[in-house]
Amino acid sequence: MDNLKVTLFTNEYPPYIYGGAGVHVDYLSRALSKLMHVNVRCFGDQDLRIGNLNVKGYREWEFLKEDCDKKHQKVIGTFSRDLAMIKDFINADIVHSHTWYTFMAGFLAKMLYNIPLVVTMHSIEPLRPWKKEQLGNGYNLSLWIEKTGVEAADRIIAVSKSSKEDILKCYKIPEDRVQVIYNGIDLEEYQKKDKSDVIKKYGIDGRFILFVGRISRQKGILYLVDAVKYLPKDIKVVLCASSPDTNEVMEEMKEKIREHKNIIWINKRLKKEELIELYSNADVFVCPSLYEPFGIINLEAMACKVPVVASATGGIKEVVVNGETGFLVEPGNSEALAKHIKILLDNKVLALKFGLNGRKRVEGMFSWEKIAKETYDVYKQVVENYNCKRM
């Protein structure tokens, strides 16, 4: 193991995970700790040490919640947690920030401790205008925070080739400063299971299609609900959907779901084991996102040998191979979504073939050991270059 030390800044970390970025940092930090010393600073109350991995959580300053607009509070609270993260001394060779939520921590750490900064772009704020509905004018601050972090970073990691192209369009930075490293999957954990406990628990009888994700306009869940009217009535549509971005999108979701008796809505975050069981028993996994730099949930489904119908957008096009592991359809097109779901429901041989192909693809390209080694190599190169400049 190398003596190299990294401090990772992240919004999400177990047990507080609600999206793909949190899943990424969880697995990456553990895989990296087999190669080097890893210190994670996250939003929460965590405090643990496992071998070379140390994790500490930080809370926002409570007084900032007083008389604060709820939409603005999310951004203001982010500032306070970032400040708390860098207040504690950082003994590391490099810092690595994930998502705009911690880009300010990374930027300030670089300035205070004179160490290089790496950022990973799990999404790109200028390409998510619907965030204004969630953050109000706080969206202007999230844009500024991301821009500040990206422009100060010594290396930017894009989670897909498509994401790299978007980063270069949105920010004036040299192309050689942006490197593509895909998300990964735990191949031992995510594999098809012969269990049906969760199916029985939630009353899922017969064949079903599956959605997993936040209740967000970005995730395209409303387009999937609109597609239900084109599907056979005996097919269940299981929505593992929680953590709404806004009350407005939640109410819109409730209104649309009332029209369909074959929708089973699991409005909470399930345990990993429960999700794997749902993947394993689903006939089709659906990812209708409007914007997705990578889409780690597609890896999870493919690892469990489920055929996928997903939007042809962003990094999804680099994960799901159209006509081999699933189908790619036009984002926001409910009829096209339903048409391709139905093809797989009607053709079990094709669905089985796509599922097997998906597992093979995941095994060959997306292991966490591979992703951790690529990330570690980036750290070594950045640290060496940074030290050379200071000499």
C-alpha cells in the first residue's frame, strides 16, 4: 500500500445516501483504501475508522435555519458544512470533491493547505435548469460554486465521455485537464438472486417492470407514469421512488398515479438487499431520465441480468448498448418508452439474451477495483505535477 493520502469531500455517505453520487463515493472510498490512506468528510454525523478508511460527518450550522427561505437554506447550509469540513486540519497530499455541494470545501482546502484539488462531476449544474424550482435563486449560487471549483481544480473527472463533452462546452478549461473515469459496480454484491421475500412484502404478483430513483424531473419518472396507459393492464409497474426534489413534483406524481391501478409505489428508500431482489425478479428495468451523466442504476440492473429500456441521453449511451443489453429511446417520449418495454415483455428469449449480455458487459468494464486504480493513478500524477511546480 502507498503512503499517499487523500481527503474526499462528499455530500452523501452511508447511511445517508439518496443518489448515484453517494453510491459512487461509498464504493470508491472502500476500494481506494486498499491502495492508500483515505479520509472522508461528509454531510452527517458519521464517525468511524475501518483500516485505512476514516469517515467523519459534519452538520450545517443550526442558526442559519432561522428565518431563512427554505429554498435558499439548502445552499446556505451547504456553505456552512463546507466551512466546517475544512476547519479541521487536513493532513493529505490531495483533496477530492464530489458534486457542487462540496466544491467550495475543495476550493478552500486547496487555498488554505496548498494541496492540489481533484473534482468529480457527477452532474453539471448549467444543464439542470429545473434545479431553480428546487433551489430558487439559490440555483445561482450553486452555479457559481460549481464554476469556482471546476476552474480551480487541477484535474476534473468526468463520469462518461458524454459528460466530458458537456463540461468542455460549459466551462473554459483545457481539455487535457478533464479525464473520463466511469462509475463502477460491486460484482459480488449485485447479481441475480433467487429470492422473493420483497415481492411478497409489497404485494407484487405476476410480471412487473421496475423504476428506481428520486422523484425528480431529471429522472423522467413522470414520463414513465404517462407511458403506463400504453402497457398491458396485467403488468405491474413498480416505482421505488422517494426523496422528491420539491412538493410540487410530489403532488404532480400523486395526481398522475391515481389514474393507474397497476402501479405499485414504494415511497421510501429500500435496503440494498431489497433492491437487488427487485432487480432480480423484474422483467424490465426502466431508466427514463431526461439528463444523466452516467446512470449507475443501469449498471445495478444489468449486473442482475435485467434487460434495460433507457433514455438515449448522456452517459447512459455508454452503459446500455442499444439492441444488445437493452433499448435506448428518445428522452421524454412516453409512447416510445412503452413500445420498447412491450417488445421485451412479449419476447422472453430476447429479454433473456439482453440480460445475459448486460451482465457480461458490466463484468468486463465496470468493476470498482478498476475504477479505484484509475483514480489512484490520477492522484499520483496530479501530486507529482503539483510538487514539481512548487519546486
